[in-house]
Amino acid sequence: MAEQTAYKPGLDGVIATETKLSYLDVDAEEIVLRGYELIELAENKQYLDLVQLLLQGVLPDDEQRSSLEQELKKEYDLPADFFSLFSKLPKETNPMDALRTGISALAGYEKNLDGRREEEISKTALRLLAKIPNIVANSYHILHDEAVVEPKQELPYSTNFLYMITGKEPTQAEADYFDQSLMVYSEHEMPNSTFAARVIASTNADIYGALTGAVASLKGNLHGGANEAVMHMLLEGETTDGFRHLLYEKLNNKEKVMGFGHRVYMKKMDPRAALMKEALRELAVERKREDLFEMCEAGEQLMKEEKGLYPNLDYYAAPVYYLLGIPIDLYTPIFFAARTLGLCAHVSEQYTNNKLFRPRVLYTGPRGLHP
Ligand SMILES: CC(=O)SCCNC(=O)CCNC(=O)[C@H](O)C(C)(C)COP(=O)(O)OP(=O)(O)OC[C@H]1O[C@@H](n2cnc3c(N)ncnc32)[C@H](O)[C@@H]1OP(=O)(O)O
Ligand SMILES: O=C([O-])CC(=O)C(=O)O
């Protein structure tokens, strides 16, 4: 009889791979990124610092960060006529589906699609990190019959991303909140989308295919899609009382409440959610939307008392994006744009130390039938 290992539904707790990139240390309440703690990085660094950290293994100095930014800026533009792809899609196309299509189509323009070495993947990763924000923002504009917002070379990377989304140059404070959100979304060990990307890369398939699969994974509301669902729920609740009523209704109907719970943290608050909660507290005061902050806090309290469940990052990132004036349909694509970094680093690591993913099953069907 073949050797049997314990079956864990959803691979809960199963170690899928070795990695030097990141680790969720639940007991120490730390998200470790190449030896640094993500929340400390997000409080003190910029998204571009994390780009160099994850792709090259070290934090950049000012000069290195600025040369990395120049590299990215050279790659902002999409191939000629690329946007016509989005104008051919039905207007109802979900922005995550448009993004999935866009990344898949970009593969045809990649000069080094067969490159698998770390230096080669790093270069491709920069091209993806430069172009994906442009695809996210402008596929949305095209699907909404709005004018394309071309990237502005003179703006910093994250500021330009937010500018392309809203069409307005953000204030420094707005750009900082957005940059911080990109950092906390950038990498998170082995979520479903990262696993999907690594599984695809493990066949020696190219990085565009791996990322296309990861977009499909991230769209689901048990994963990245939850941030949009949270915002719809908050808007449906309207007031603190209305929101509490809505949550009780969902719990009574045995529905899952989006933005709560996590496979790894589950009985603890996601440290990234705590950071976004502070961002929301400040932004709510600035925008005179303390009511929104109170609503979120009331929801957090109710879920803790009723279910012993805590917010994950999506719960507090959603209202932050709302107050930054970002269309709700773009919350998950923005999550993906930020996560492009972690995904590229994981795909590169997979190529460097590859073993094809091919698990076994616990067969529960019949035997011995004959046609
Ligand atoms: C950035 C991110 O991607 S974070 C994840 C974002 N996703 C969400 O916010 C969606 C809502 N949350 C969930 O569905 C879950 O917490 C998950 C999928 C994230 C993780 O859950 P899993 O580890 O698969 O556990 P599972 O879904 O089986 O939940 C375990 C128990 O907690 C309950 N539970 C977990 N999350 C929730 C929730 N958000 N609302 C209500 N009940 C919940 C389940 O109903 C289940 O109860 P039961 O044992 O009585 O059936
Ligand atoms: O880790 C997970 O399973 C989901 C998550 O929080 C993320 O991808 O950021």
C-alpha cells in the first residue's frame, strides 16, 4: 500500500515549501519579511524599499531607491494599442477579469519569456510592477468610458498609481496612506494566490501565466475579493446601528462576514489590520467621517463578542480606500498590484529551487466497477 500522509482539508497547517521571503509568526505577532518585521517596515519605509528588499534581499539606500524608481519609470508605458484590448471587452467586465486578461496579453510582448534565472526574473518583475498599476487604473477608465490617465513621470511611484486611479494629484498625506497600504498588501507568506502562482511556476511555466492564475485566485471573496465586499457591507449598513443590525442578520443566517477571520491568525487581530485601523482613525478625522470609523469599530466589537473573530487586513483597508476616493471595484486590483511584488519574488524562488507540485488524494469513490 502506498505511503499515506495525514489528509488536511484545505491543506490547513501543511508546510508547502521552504522560503526565505516571509513567515507569519503568530505567537510573536510578527510578519517576517526577509528578517524584518512588516509593520515596522510599513511604518518607516516606502513600497519601493520593499521592492528591493524582496527582489534583491536587501533594503536600498536613498540612491539605490531612486535608481530603482528610474528603472520602473522607464517601463510605465504599455505596448502601442494595448488599451484597445480593454475597449473590446463588454462594459460589465469585472476589473479583476480585465486585469487577468491584461497580464495574460502582456506575455506576448515579453522579450525574455523563457528567462528563469533570478536576475532575469527580477528584470521581468520590474516590468510587471511598472505596468500593472497602469493596467489597473486605465482598464477601469476604459470600461467606464473615461479618458485614459497617462502616468506622470515626475510623481513618485505610489503617488502616480493613485493619480492614475483618481485623475487628481493626491496630497502628500493621501499618497503616504496609499503607499502604506501597498506595503501591507505586498507579501504575506503562502496565501492561496501565492500558492497558485508557485504551483503554476513549478511546471516551469512562465511568470505571466503564474501571475494570471494568481489574479484569478485573488478575486475570490474568501481571499482578496473581501475588501470590496467589506465596503459594500459598510455602505449597506449606512449607520452604526444599521451595520450592527446587518451583521446580526448575517450571523443569524450563518453567512460569513467579509473582512473577519483568517486561516493563520483566526483568533487574533491581523497586525496589518491594526495598522490600517490607525490610518482610518486619522483619515476619518481629516475627512469628518468619524461615523465611518465608529461603524467599523462597532463591527469589530460585535464580531469579537459574538464569534470570537477578529478583523483581517481587508476590513480596515476597504474604508481607507473609500476615504481616499478610490472606486470600490478597484480595491482588489490594487491589492493585486501591491502583491505583484511578493508573487514575483515567490515565482523566482520557485524557479531557483524547483520541485513540481503534485500531491496525492484520499480516494473516496467506488472501486471494481466494469463498463
Ligand atoms: C487579505 C485576505 O485575503 S484575508 C482573508 C479575507 N477573506 C475574508 O475576509 C472572508 C471571510 N473570512 C473567511 O471566510 C474565513 O475566515 C477564511 C476563509 C479567511 C479563513 O477561514 P478557514 O481557515 O478556511 O476556516 P473556515 O472558513 O472553515 O472557518 C472556521 C469557522 O469559523 C467561522 N468563520 C470563519 N470566518 C468567518 C467569518 N468571516 N464570518 C463568520 N464566520 C466565520 C466558520 O463559519 C467556521 O465555523 P464552523 O466551524 O462553525 O463551521
Ligand atoms: O494569508 C492569507 O491567507 C491571506 C492574506 O491575508 C493575504 O494574502 O494577504
